[in-house]
Amino acid sequence: VDITIGDGEFFGLLGPNGAGKTTTINILTGLVRKNEGETEVFGRDTVSDYRFTRSQVGISAQEFTQDWFFPLDRLLYFQAGYYGIPKAKAKDRVEELLNRLGLVEKRKARLRQLSGGMKRRFQIAKALVHDPNIIILDEPTAGVDVELRHELWDYFRDLHKKGKTLLLTTHYIEEAEMLCD
């Protein structure tokens, strides 16, 4: 696979379930070892310079892999801490994301108490907490209702307008056509 994604581009990986979309993004981000080839983010190797890669990339994973026992706001603060974000800045960023993604009323809920759509919103907030330049959205609208899908599309468009680089994996051709460059 040879992929070059330009700075500020909204790029889509379209394919059916099992086609390797998630594996591809896991290789691109250094989460899975590759057998051969090169992967770079802003010209820097994703394996040897993995800290730089992780500082630049936010991943909204397809699967929910979070601690089910802490409230949402606490999980987002933890995530901010992983990136060394100072407390005051983290507080502002978490508030901004909770508001923008409609999670304010669920801030003290545990992940296991949320609907599928609310869990998706949380995954996106988690990916964005450190304000990354590259945002990877792995099937972000899978299993959500039409209304939430359109809300998320609007948010993704806003991020794109702000100059963020987005990589979307989807098996919905309509979604790829609506969002990607």
C-alpha cells in the first residue's frame, strides 16, 4: 500500500469489513509492527520516532478499549495527562470537548452506562483531547443513528476547515463522498 496524505487533507479509506482498513491505520501509527516498508508522519519515522507520532496523531478507535469504572471526564483528564497537558489547559480542553460532543450531561457517567452513540462521541473526544494535527477516525459512525451521523459529519467538516488532517476509514461510500477530498 502506498499512501501519501497531504497536510490539511480529508482522506478516506473505503472498503468492506475485513478489508484491512484498521490494520492499515494501526501500521501507519506504529501500533502494529510492519514486516517491511516505511511509515512516516510529517517526514519522521513512526517507529523510531513514535513519541513524535503519538503527539501529532489522535485516534478514534473502532473498538472501545477504556477503563469502564471511571467517569468520562476523569478518563479524558487521564488522557490529557498522558500527553503532558497542564491541568488548567486540560480542564478547558475537556470542557470544550464535552460541550461540543454533547457529553456534558454524561460527564459523571461510566462508559458501561452509555449508549453506543455516546460511546462513539467519547472515543472522538479522547482522540482530540491533545489537539492533534492528524485525526484518525476508524469507522466513527458505525452503529450510530442518522441524526448523530450527521452531527459528527458536521464536526469533522469543522475540524477540516480548521486545517486538521483527517483520515477516515469507512465502509459507507456515501460517507466517504460527503466528507473526503
